[in-house]
Amino acid sequence: MPSNQDAPLKTYLDHLARGELAYQFSPQAGRAVFYPRMLCPFTGSDRLEWRISKGLGTVYATTVVHPTEGKPFNVALIDCDEGFRMMSRVEDIAPEQVRIGQRVRFRVHQPGGEEPPQPVFVLVEGT
Amino acid sequence: MDALKRGSAAIVGVAESDLGQVAEGMSVFDLMAQGAKRALDDCGLSLKDVDGLFSATTQSRLSVLGLAEYLGINPAFLGSTIVGGSSFEYHVAHAMGAVALGLCNVALIAYGSTQRSVGRKQASMREVNPYETPFKPFMPSSAYALAASRHMHEFGTTREQLAAVAVAAREWALLNPAAWEKKPLTLEGVLSSRMVSYPFTVRDCCLVTDGGGAIVVTSAEHARSLRKPPAYVLGCGQSVTHANISSMPDLTVTGALAAGKAAYAMAKLGSTEVDVVELYDAFTINTILFLEDLGFCKKGEGGAFVSGGRIGPNGSLPVNTNGGGLSYCHPGMYGLFILIEAVRQLRGEGGARQVKNCEVALAHGNGGVLSSQATVILGTQATL
């Protein structure tokens, strides 16, 4: 009996636990694929290679969520330099200071408990 | 794809169920049944005529089965496509196809929600997306807020322009006795309200109400023998660009562009021939995006377009004449209500909010987080 494949999410989270932001690359499409999956959404091919992002990106869109309880916080879409987009947040600055076009760098946030690590971003210094 | 024939089917009966805050203990099927009876009465048909049944709701997994059981009918054709608020625009296209193929003759499309009564969390299943949920976006508001942030960045759209959409909706709502909101709203009132997800205050966001309704679709031939003037289906178009906001290709361009293009092509007309526009305004940015993508103004100019009362009761383009999801009602999936209002406008049943010389109506549904877009263009006998 052939062994079953790992879930794309598991591979992604395993990388994240090692401090790496992993994404997939579709050789046929010649472009990045995110979120990780079994088939390339551009070609339908199941040939997808795992790659590690350099962790640099640009804020594509941003909002400040105002919860009914607790402090406002940032939610952003980040365009990573390798050509994929992901939801995340920009940390270490006030949420309303996050601007579209800002250059950001990936880091891992450990929420603790049973929760998996999260990819978050901080401003690239000097930009 | 040109399988559907312009004007071959019509919406002949429309009705809302109770709206707003419904009586304690009401179920989604109670509301669907109430809407069904009223919509069938509207066109002079009865349940025994119904051989096609469509429904969608977040509060029942197998809603069309529950509805068939409740109504005591065994329809030959069932449809339960669920693509969020745009489901009912899909149902119209599917009903039209089923009628053309002879799979059914009279299709009833029903909706019900008790989300205000039971709470939004009870009304829809919580879904976890491991790539979005950890960041705690307040969904769906934050997804639309992200789209608004991008529109503001690229085109200089302002919060005041977004607020103008809410003000216009409120002005229309004040002319609609069925509307939830009864008090005037100003730009300042929108801007100074409680912030939800920047740039949206609670007044940039749709209402959370109960409600339901039904519409009846049949062949054009059958339609002509019924009680009310038919609203002929001239064009339909659908487009899906994504499901989750982080996968939307361009946050400033929606699938309404493709959906509208298909609907206009089928209807053999363009945006300048549309007399009344009913858009799915879950958030103020929606109206701006859809006016652009459906060709009522150029991309990026939507903010300026909606300003100065242009889309309000005294403006040059009547948009969301019932008061919209922002001020009339928004029971979870609002798409059925824009069809109801479009038909009423074509019939001249709009009362104080009636648009003059209304021959062509465009109804545009939105589902998910700008994910699914579906356009239905309706016309009077004169447009055939």
C-alpha cells in the first residue's frame, strides 16, 4: 500500500515551527502558489515544489480591527517578493501606522498553548 | 455560453416575509413559507403549480429538502446552489435554464434568516481558515475593509465618499415603509459612528436583521397569462474570482466586471440603458466597486460618482431604491431582496420611491467576500 501524502498545511506549519516561511512553486506555471495545496491553481498540475521565502514583502492592503472588547489591532495582506500574497499583521507599530506600500520582514509569532506558530511581519528598518 | 435565451423566462411573483425582528420562535422555513404564499398570491399561482424549488440559507444544511417537506410538495426540479448573498441571482439563471429545458414550469425561489433573533454566531457555522483565522479579521467586514483600503490607496477614494453611499441608501430607505431604519443619516453621522474595521464605521456596514422572501419564475409564455406584468429575464451572468479575501487577485476589481459583461451581452444592452440599479451593498465600498465594474463609471471614479447625491432619490442614477442592505434590511444573504425591488420598480409598485419610466432594471448579487458575483438584467414587455 502506498503511503499517504502529508497535508500541505502540515508541511507549511512544520517549516513555520523551524522559523521558515514556506510556499509552493509551480514549475509549469513558473510562479508561486499560496496557500499551499495539492494542485496548482494555474495549471492543474500536481507538481508543486516547496520553497522557503526570503521573508521580505510589501503591504498590499491594511485594516485596523476595532473589537468590542480589547485594543484595536492590524490585519494586512502582504505581497511577498517571491510573488505570493498572504494574510498577516504588521507588529511593533501602532495598527493605524501600517500603510500600503511599506516594506516588511517576516518573523514567527508563537501564540503559545496549543496554537500553531503564526507568520507575522515587522517594518524593514530604514524604509 | 449562450444557452439561455433573452426574455424566455420572467419573474412573475415577488414578496418579502416578515422583516427586521421577527416573532419569537420563527424558523427560517416559517419565513420562507410566508414569503412563498405571498409571492404565489402576487402572481395568482398556488403551491400545487410549483414544480421547481430553490432555496439557500446558512441555517439549514439541506434547506431545499426542509422546505419541500414544510410546503408538502415534491417538485421535479430542486436547486440549492449556495454562493452567499448572490445565490438567488444564480437561482434565477438556473431556473431559467430548467424552464427552457422543460425540467420545470414554475420555479419558487425562497430565502429565510433569523440571524438577528438567534445571533450572527448561531446563524452561520464558524469556519476556520488556517491561513486567515489566526489573524482575527472581523469577517466579513475586515475583508471588505481591506478592499476599501486598496481603493483609497490607488484612486484617492475618501471615507466621505464611502459615507455618501450610506447616506443615499438612508434617503431611499426613508421612502420605503418596509425599511428597518427610520431616521435620517448624515455624512458626519456615518464618520462619527463606532469604528468596526477601518475605514468602516458601523454605518458603512450592512444591517443585521431577520427576514426572508420568495420569488416565482416561469416561462415568458406562461408569465403573460398571470396577474401582474412580467419582469422578463433579459440577461444573466456570473463570475467567481476567489473564496477568501487573501486569494482575491485584485482588490479593486471584482467579478462583477465579467458577470456584468455576460449579462449585458445576453440582454443586448449596455449600462446607459439601465433605468434602475439594485446592487448588493453589504458595505459602502460594494456600491462603488460595482458601479465601476458594471460600467456606470470608470474604474477609480466610483467615489466621486456617488458623491453629491447622484445615486440618491434626487440624483441622476437611482441606486438601491429600497434603501439597500445598509438601511432597508440585511438578513444574512441579501440577494433575493434586490430582485424583489427590481421587479417592483419595473411594475411601477415602488410607491414614494418609484423611479419614473422604469423599463430596465439591473440586479447585482454579491457573495462571500466579493467572491461570487451574479448579475440579472430584467425588463418590461416593452424591452422584448
